[in-house]
Amino acid sequence: MDDRDAAIADALEALHMNQQAIRASTEEIALWLRARGSENTFENTMMALQALDTNAEVIASVIEQLRT
């Protein structure tokens, strides 16, 4: 792995960790809202979080490719 690939992988890994943190906090808020009767908001949020999950898998795959 050259320095450029390492730098890109490091940057993507930091973004990936931020994305995971945002996902976790968003899910916590959605669960809090659900407990207070906002089932529709909870369902909408969970659907949006599925997109984050899909994108997180792609990002993780690219990081792995760059590190090999």
C-alpha cells in the first residue's frame, strides 16, 4: 500500500467511524421518540438508517481494498 492509499484509507476510516456514531445516536433518538408514541417517525428513521448501513458496508469494503 502506498502513502496515498494509506491516507485515503485513514480518511475513509475516520468518516466511517463518524457515520457509525451518527447512526447510533440517531437510533437512540428514534427509540426515545417511539417510546413516546411517535411510531411513524421511528419507522421512517429506521428506514433511513438502513441506507447508512448499506453505505457503511461499501465504505468498509473500500477501506479493506485500500489496505491490501
